[in-house]
Amino acid sequence: MGSVDRKDSTIQLLNRLRMRQVALLLAIHEEHTLHQAANRLGLSQPAATKMLHELEETLGFHLFNRVHRRLQINEAGMRVTEYFQSLHGTMEALNRELTEIRQGSAGRLAIGCIMAASPGRLTNALLHLKQHYPLLNIEVAVDTSNRLMAQLREGVLEVVIGRMSSEQQQDHFFKSIDDEALSVIAAIDHPLSRKKKVRLEDMLEYGWIVQPVGSPMRTVVDQEFLFHKLDQPRGLIETGSMLTSMNLVRNSELISVVPATVARYNAEHGLLTILPFKFQQKLEEYGSIVRRDRALSVAARQFLELIHEDVMAA
């Protein structure tokens, strides 16, 4: 079949495309075989084969390469699957909102946020949002940017406060909020807490708690060791949970790296100490992120206005 020069409009494509075909492609992607996908949808294999052929005819591309009676997804198939996953996420979000309206509530808003924005900006924006929509159901996920972006793509989240890679820019709108400095934290009575200046070499004597590989904060930590031409400490504890990191730090001689806003808040309340070390490497600025292909709810638009207002700054 190959690539076909199609001049049909998007409306015409939607007229030919059936949701059952979308469900079939997503099932094949998850089950890895046409037989299992057909069983999952309650179809016979001949019916599933015919439906897949009709979908490929509609799109003008083969979506799979047939290898030894098995289906191996190709480049076109991957791109179509990604868009169908986005469509599935949009439909799930719509279904949730309609259910909330049916039950008499003011709807639902799912937000993802990195820890840096949580103590100040996020808290203030949510409190003001609840004044506008007291019956609004709000779900907040606090995690690393890479994990939150995956949930945004799948339709689990409607808005993310975090960072995105350059590869994600074409599918998302990004609006800057702030820079994020990092601090090294330790227990109040940690041996290094009495020093006026701490070198990276000094901290190698102690265990480290860091975020998982792939997170922006972990990348900065790794780059810092490269900058100082030092090997990373052995026996790392890796966690995306700031609460876990701080609990471990407070009860041991372990040290960790957290956003400066989080570190200052806990240090001001006497829960930990900030070691006098300044990172040479910096994190990129974070901001609000939403999908280009997904309409925002009224509550999401209101939340974005609040999170970006200067008076809401932490």
C-alpha cells in the first residue's frame, strides 16, 4: 500500500474512521498479537483482520509489517497509535467530566506538579480555585516531570506544572513560571552541618538519596559530578518521593538534593539543615504544560490564570 497522497480533509477522515478501529489498534498495541486483541474485543480473528485492513485502507498506510505470521508495528503504526492513545485519553477525560456533571458536582480537575511549585504557587492557586468552585473535585499528583508528562499524554492529567523535553514541544503548550534552584539537605546534627563551606568531595563520605535516572533533577546531579570530575557515590537510594527523601535524611547521616523552596520550608521549621554547597549546574525553568490537541475545562483555564499571576508567587 505504502504512502498515498491524500487530499481528504480531516472531516472526511473522521467520517470514515470508526471508534471500533481505534479500540482494535490500541488492543493490538497492548496485547502484541491480533488473536489476543480480537479476543479482548469479543471479535473473531477474521473480523479483526478485516477491520485492521479497512483501517489501513482509510489511513493509506500499512501499520504493521507481517513477520512470520506475526504483526510487527512499523513507524506509521507507532505514530497512529500515539494519536489514538491521545484520543482514548481525551474520551476518558470527557467521560469523567460527564459523570461528575450527571452526579451534580462541578466537575473534576487532574493536575500534575513537580515538588518545587508545591509549597507556594500550587497551594495558593488551589485555595483560590476552591473559592471559585467549592464543589470541584481536584486530584493532584506530585512527581517528577518525565512521569507527569507520560500521564498528561495518556489523558490522566489535564495540566502539568513541570518541564518538558524539546521533543515534546510540538504537541504541548508551555508557559514559563519560574527557575528552580537546588539545595543539598542533611539532618540537623549531621557532621557537615557545622561547616561554613562544603565541597562535593566532602559529601562523598556519606550516602546519597537521589531521584531516578531520567528526571531533570537527577540529570543536574549527574552533571555536577562530571563537572567536578568525580565518580558518583556508590549505593545510591533512588526515589521520586520528596517525603521519603526527607524522612531518610532526618533519621540518618544520608544527604539528598531537593528543590530550594522545599529545603527552605523544612529548614525554617527546624526539620533539617541546608548544607553550604552551591551547584554549578542549573535546572531549566519550569512552567505550565497542556496538550495542543485537547480542549481545556473551565476549571483548568481558571487554574492556569491563578498559577501564573504574580501575586500568587511563592
